[in-house]
Amino acid sequence: MWVKFDDDDMLIATDGESEYYKWTYSEFEEFLNESITPSMYQFMAAHVYKNIDKDSLWMIETEDYGGHHDCEMAVNAYFEIPALERQEMHDQELVNLKAQYKSAEEKEMAAVNWMLDDNTPFDPVSPIYVEVCQYVRGLVDKFKTKRERLEREIHEEEQWRGGWEKDMDTDLNYDHEEEI
């Protein structure tokens, strides 16, 4: 049993064949009573990834794991980061998401263009023509889904506010643990 990030950048516990547990945004949000952004999730999930212990992995395997302790520790670690570092983390996440979006969009369009190209390397009478076309359609679907997910994540990340923006009434001594 180990933890890793899946193709959608979600932290999962797996044995290589089965997914036993997935840390979702809502598990971390439970400790904040508000939504988190992709960069917050990445930080918090990475914290769990780096700090999960054998007892938690055993509890996952025996289905006794609730994630509460690990998620709470990750949320607390996030708010221990200085505000300017959190701002830099959010800015970098936006750069990363936009680059991933562009890549997914380009791959989706390349697959669509291949399907529309009359000069494909396979003749329609080729014994593998149907399978190749189905594979490329699968690529179109895969990259379209990824592009749409990234578009949502970019929007979510752009909505993040650190509390120091112009015209925001924020208590600089705010302690999120008082909310928990």
C-alpha cells in the first residue's frame, strides 16, 4: 500500500491494482468550512503524501481510515506558511495550470485533426483502421476531459484571495483554527 497522485492530480492510496482511498477537496474543506483552490489542494495533498505514516496506511487497507488527522495536519501546515509564500504558490499554480491547459488543448486538436485528415497513414480497408480510429477518438475524449477540468481549476485558482487585496476588510491577526 502506498500513496501517489493519479492522472487527475488527486492523491490516492493504492496497492498498484486497486484504489483504496482518494483524498478529495471536500476532505480538506471540512476543516476550513470553505472551498479550497487547486494550489491549496496540491499543498495539502503533498503534505499528506510526505507525512502519512504506516498506521494510516494500515487503517486505509482495513477501511478504518477517515483521513481526519492527516487532513487537519495538512490544513494547519498550509496556514503556517507565510502569506507571501502562499501568494507565490497560487501564482505559480496558475502558470502551471495554464501550461497544462495549453498542452491538453493542443493534444486534443492534434487528435481531431488526425481524424479529419484525408491523408491518414491507414487506408480504410486496413485491418487496424477501426481500432486506430477508436483509439484516436479516445484520445480526443481524454484530452477534452482534461482540458475542461483544467479550465475549471484555472477559474477556481483565479478566485483565490489571500486577504490582503485592495479594499478587503481583513483582520491580519485572523486565526483559522478559531473556525475549526
